Amino acid sequence: MEPSIGSGRKGLEELEAKALEIIKAHGDEGIYQHELWKTLGLDSREGSRLALRLLKKGLIRREPTVHKGRHTYKLYIAEQTRQPVSVDIKIGSVIEVPCFTCKNLERCHIGGFFDPTNCPILVNWLASKIARLKRSMSS
């Protein structure tokens, strides 16, 4: 199969399925992102887009690493242990999110120096929201 981004929805789904098989076959060791691209016969741009689609769908996790002196990512199959959560969002609570007033917002991204997954300001804000939610559920 010659992968092609322009091959339509079915082609993308087949390519994603093949990528998932390859990532799964590498188990706990994971696979370097560039190795996946080479295996699938993709260029770096198509490979990055594929990895980001799988990440966005929650099918893989992507960890930054250094390989032969270059920054890259290792890809792993995502653990499917989390249950979906439904949360009603009101504009008042969204306005309170500390990210909107953060001076590093434009430089903030997962895997970057400013990373929302380990931002102490965001973590503390979320913890207070969760505590308040738990208190309201128990009363």
C-alpha cells in the first residue's frame, strides 16, 4: 500500500491502523517517530501529521527524547484505562483559567519548555476546581 494523505478517509484510517500495529509491536520500548515514518514510507511532514492525529484521538502517547543528538519523539500505545468524563462548562469558569492571563501562553505546548501538563499554576487551579466539585457532590 502506498500511503497518501490525499487518498481519502479510508486511506487515512488504513494508514492509522497500520501505524498503530507498528507502534503496538514495539511494546514498552516504543518507537522513534522517524522510524515509524520510514517504515510506512512517509516523509517527515506526513509522518508528523499522522502522529498528531493519533495523539489527538488518544490512541498513542508521545514523549520527547533525544536520539543521536537530535530532539525527537518516542511513540507508545496509549493506555485505555481512563473513563470518559462529562463536564458542563460555563463561560464564567473558562474566564478563570489562568492560561488566558499567562505571559507564556503563546510559547506553551505539550513537550515544550512551557508545558501545560506540568504547569504548577494550572495544576493548582485544576486541583482547587476538583476539590470544589467533590465538596459539592458530597453535600
